[in-house]
Amino acid sequence: MARPTPKHIDRRARAFEYLVAFGLPFFVLRVWWPMASVFLAAGLCAAYIRLAAGKPDGFMIHAFYRMGLPVRGLLPRAVAKLGR
């Protein structure tokens, strides 16, 4: 009988991504609005966590592409040239 494998064995640790999602707006905005930067950074981090939770890697890039936003580097150059 095989030993059961944990369900989270392939799950990627996203703690660094969450830290960047909070830290970047916090450190950029704290110059102009010190107190508001905490709330805005926490809100943006919470939104990022909600959008990225349980989704595969690259989901947000494909979502931005589907919304019509310009996303560079999504397709290799050889494939992108076929569409021209």
C-alpha cells in the first residue's frame, strides 16, 4: 500500500508575491500619504490575494491579455510573427 501524498505538494509558496503586492504600493505612496498608504497597500494586497488564490501561474497575465491590455512577452517571437 502506498503512502498518501499531501495535496499541497505542488502548491507554490506565494508569500514573496504577497509581500511585493503590499510593499511596493506602501513604500511608493508613503511619501505623499503616509497613513493612506497602509490602507491602500493592504487593499491592493488583499485584491491580489483574492485574484491569485487557487489559480495557476500566469493566470493574471492571460487575464490582462483577455481584457485587451498590451502584454509583452506572452508569446514567443516566432509565434507572434505568424499573426502579423
